[in-house]
Amino acid sequence: MFQLTPEQLQFQSTLRTFVAREITPFVNEWDEAETFPRELYRKVAAIGLLGLGYPEHLGGTEVDLTWRLLASAELARAGSGGLLASLFSHNIGLPPIVASGGEAMQRRVVPRVLAGEAIAALAVTEPGAGSDVAALATRARRDGNDYVIDGEKVFITSGMRADFLTVAVRTGGAGAGGLSLLLVEGDRPGLARTPLKKMGWWMSDTAHLRFDGCRVPVQNLIGEEDRGFAAIMENFNGERLLLAAGSWAFAQVCFDEALQWARDRRTFGAPLIARVAVRPGVASRGRPHRRRLGGRGGNAEESRHAGTAVVRRPGGADPGRHGLHARHTRGAHLPRSEGDDDRRRGRRSHEGTGGASAGAMSDKKIGRRGP
Ligand SMILES: Cc1cc2nc3c(=O)[nH]c(=O)nc-3n(C[C@H](O)[C@H](O)[C@H](O)COP(=O)(O)OP(=O)(O)OC[C@H]3O[C@@H](n4cnc5c(N)ncnc54)[C@H](O)[C@@H]3O)c2cc1C
């Protein structure tokens, strides 16, 4: 357990207000639209979110990783993993440029991305190489002062919108020793991008990229030729930690929503939380709350969520919590009409489980994309 500093608590409070006002009310709409406004990058940049942990001379704020973890935890309260993935894709696209890109490249790319004016992405994965990065096949051959890239990438977050892509390519022989990283601008001729449909993370921009004789100048090499594998592995370290923090934060959000539902939902004249079959489970799962970011006494909100709070209703208004809870009613807003019945037919039935409204939300997704 660790305590947040006064500055971090202030930042947390700013973020919480921002998320409740600018994000939570819109996440369902954005998920349905399978995108979110590009303007959001500028808005989060304006409150300092994009620059966390980056050098000041490139427009960042030099703070430790705790701040980024804190940001992930607060944005998770909006309940959309896809939003986090796309909004923060620069945190996997930029680090190799900051670590070993040339100064001119850094100045051209990094400040614009941290200001929310441009979007950065990382393109490593290929149809034939995911975990096994050393097997990737996208080739870049030298031709005069250019590299010419041929190959394809898949599952690339921010792939459609990215202005700058950090792309893993094979410049040398087989295996880990022949890989390099190249900066590819999104508007380069020879780069074709296709959006991918996904089971989840709908609002996240995820793309298939095809490189057909795509030329970039040799100045776009990031670091040394054929030394890219180590840089990619190094980059994964930060990504894994942030993904772990995000998973933890979303588990917390799921618990908070389940707890609120157990308090609000009444069956046979009493709230679910009063049932002996429900209450012990909720209480035991609530224990990790005491270890949540900020620890004991972090702020009033943290204390209120602590394990013992499961038998009490929250006293004050909390836009973030209300926003989350509002999503339970998403299915209930559907019109009670023939069209509604048609929509329901394609879904698994949750009727009779006491979770019809929450179930409708997930069923909608299952019905639309499921086998
Ligand atoms: C929504 C989404 C967004 C993504 N965004 C990006 C992005 O921005 N940039 C990017 O480059 N990639 C991205 N990816 C790709 C992601 O990094 C890969 O999916 C991941 O690396 C796994 O690769 P794979 O899917 O080819 O699985 P595989 O490598 O084929 O692995 C399949 C399964 O086998 C397991 N496995 C593999 N090898 C072993 C082994 N030796 N021992 C035991 N188990 C093993 C894996 O853990 C996995 O469960 C994204 C993927 C998704 C779904």
C-alpha cells in the first residue's frame, strides 16, 4: 500500500471531475459509434494527461509511473477499456522515439502528440507473429536514402487515425537479430489501413495495415538498424505494467457496479445485499478496496468504498458513480415495441435472473457479434 501525495490527490480529484463530465456520459454512444471524438485527445492533453512521464523539453511532465497508473485507474471509472487503449496508444508508440529516436524526429513528433494534435501508435503484431515477435516478416529494404516496406500488421490500436506509427520491420536476417523500428507517417503512399471489427473495445480504433512498397527516408530509423528487438521488449515492460493497472482498475469498477446493483435491486421485498447468499460474497470481495490506489485515508470517496461500506448506502452525490450506474439502465431505455422484440430475439435470455437490464446491455453485444 502507498499513499498518494497532495499533488497526486489534487490530480486525482481533477481527473475524477473530468471523467464524470467529459467521458462517462458518452461512453455508450461512442461504443455504438465505434469511435470517439478526436477532440478528446486535445481535452485530455489540456489537463496534462498525455504528457505524464515525458521529458519537459518535448512538452511532457517529468513524473514517475505512479501518475500514469493513477490516470489509468481514474479513466477506468468510465467503464471503457477501448477508450483507454486508443487514447493512450502514444504510451506504446512514443517511448522508442523518446529513448532512441534522433533529436529532429523527437521534436517533430513528440510535442504534437503530447498536445493532442497528432496520434501515435505501435505496430508490431502481424498475422503470423504475435507473442513471437522474432518471427515477424514485414520487410524493409534499403533503396538509396529510403527504406521500402512490404508486409502487413494486424490489431494495431489507433491504426486508422495514427499520424505517426512506430513500426517493427525486418531489415536483416531471420530471428531477433534482424529487426528494426521505423517511424512511418500515416499519410505515406503505399500504406493502406482497414478498420477491424472486434468483440469488445468497440470504440477503440483497431486496424489492419498493409505496406506495399511504402517508402520512408532513412532518417526515420528509430535507434540502430537490426537492434530493434531489444527496444521492442523494453517497450513491452511499460505496456504490461499499464495493462495490469488497467485490469485492476476495471475489476474495481466491476465490483463497484455489482455492489451498487446489490444495494439497489430489490427482490421479494428486500435489497439483494440483505440476502445471506449475496452479502458475504460482496463483503469478502470488497476487502481489496482497502488496498486501492491511495490507500486508507486517501480521500472520502476511498473510505466510503472500503469493505465495511457494503451494508450502507452512500450518503452524498457522486457523478462518477451515478454515471456508472446509469449504464445498468442502458437496456431498459430500449423501446417496448415490435422492433424491441426483434432485437431481443437475437439475444441470450437473462429474463428471470433478476439482471435483465444489465443483461440486455451485454446481450446486445452478443447478439450483434456473436456466432
Ligand atoms: C484489441 C487489440 C489491440 C491490440 N493492439 C496492438 C497494438 O497496438 N500494436 C501491436 O503491435 N499489437 C497489438 N495487439 C496485438 C497483441 O499484442 C497480440 O494479440 C498479442 O501479442 C498476442 O499475439 P497473437 O494474438 O498473435 O497470439 P499468439 O502469439 O498466436 O498466441 C496465442 C495464445 O498462445 C499463447 N502462447 C503463445 N506462445 C506461447 C508459449 N510459448 N507458451 C505458452 N503459451 C503461448 C499466448 O499467450 C496466447 O494466449 C492488439 C490485440 C488486440 C486484440
